[in-house]
Amino acid sequence: MSTVLDTRPATPDFAAIKSRQQATWASGDFAVIGNTIQIVGESLAEAADVRAGERVLDVAAGNGNATLAAAHRFAEVTSTDYVPALLDKGRERARAEGLAVKFQVADAEQLPFEDGSFDVVLSTFGAMFTPEHDRVAREMLRVLRDGGRIGMANWTPEGFIGRLFKVVGSYLPPAAGLKSPALWGTEPHLVELFGSKAAKIHCERRHFNFRYRSAAHWLQVFRDYYGPMHKAFAALEEAAGQKLARDITALLEEMNVAGKTSLVVPAEYLEIVITKR
């Protein structure tokens, strides 16, 4: 009797992966870090030409950077995320600024809106972390009207966050068959996801500067408040955790442009505006 080995790649258990991701993002307190990235949402709202009165959807909004940026421009904004605690943080921010925003718990891969409901769909460092890239791209296109715009800010593989993914992944590899979120920061992947429905795809490489007191300060803040980092260190034994901390510190110090008195690390991201046919 001959034995035939099945060499087909394993299909990821997307439901289990999503459940773990949801728990990961609910841990820590991402708003502590998210608030420092508001400038990216403002830049994206300008790039996407968000206008007063337009219907805007923020997908995987986190604590609401793109949400607030669109609301600052008097758009009619719906802010969504699958972690209710993150939406609560965005709601607090909107209330403090006197901004009228609708907040709704929603899965980026199964948006609870009718076809063509929005003029603009935005996402800053959010939709890129979904397990099934094709599904979220289809959903973003589906809820967008013809001629509408999708605006995204996604970390690139070559930038600081992309390199950080690789460092952490060397200790805790992602699930087999799962596509890297950093692919969202590459033009070919965006063309693959959106090209058949796009009249135009414009990409521009930008940098967000992480500004902290030192590498040790950055690491402590991220260990305490950034869900994926918080969970990564919790999953490692003490010796491995210490080695990961040294490797991250080395990366931070390599990329620091502020000298010895402070930490400024430029992190490259891709700013994308897609016009739907």
C-alpha cells in the first residue's frame, strides 16, 4: 500500500484567529498609544478630501483617530470596531470635543451596512490587521458608493513597525497560512485587493515619528498598553521575554534619530486613496 502525503498548505482557522485577535486588542489600553497618532488621521482625511456633509465610515477605528479627523471636517461619521472598549474611548474623545459621531460595534469583514451607504471609507492602521484581506477589501468596496473614496494608512514591511513585526514574529510565529498585515503597506497587494474595482489608486509613503523619552520608555509603554505587545510578552517565558526586550531595544536604538537625549523613531507607512469606479 502506498502512502500519499498531503502537502497542501493548512487553511487557517479564521474564526479562532479573529477571536484571539479581539481579545488581544481588548487587552492593555490602546488609546494611550492611539492618541499620539492623531496626526495620521488628520493627514489621511486631507488626502481623501473629506468634505462637510459627506457620509464617512471609519473601519477598525480603534479609539477614533480617522473618526475625529473626519468629524473635524463636519462630515457625518460612523465609527466602527469589533472591540467595544476601543469605541468607548473614541466616544469619550468625541464628546470632549463636542463632535456628533455615531459609534457602532462592527466586524470589518462583515460590515452591517447597505451597499453604497458611504461617500468615504477610512482606516488608519486598523483594517490591515484583519485575518482575511480579501473579505475586508470587498466589504469596504461594497459599502462605498460608486465614485467614492477609500483612504487608508498602513505600515510598510520595510519601516519600523514592519521590522518590529518580524522581530516579534521570530519569537511567536503567526498562524500558518495567515497573510502578513504588512502586505497592506505594499502597492502590489493593494492592486490585487482593489484594482478590479478602482478607477484610481494613489499611494504615498509617509512617516510617523514615535516620540518617547528613551527606548526603555517606548518599550514600557507598549508592553503595558499595546495589546499585541502586552500579549506577546505574557506568552513568553522570562528568559525569552528578556531576549525579545533586548532585540526590540536594539531596533529602537538603531532607528533613533534623536541622539542620546531622547527617542524619535520615524516609522514609514503608506497613505492610500482609492477611487471606486
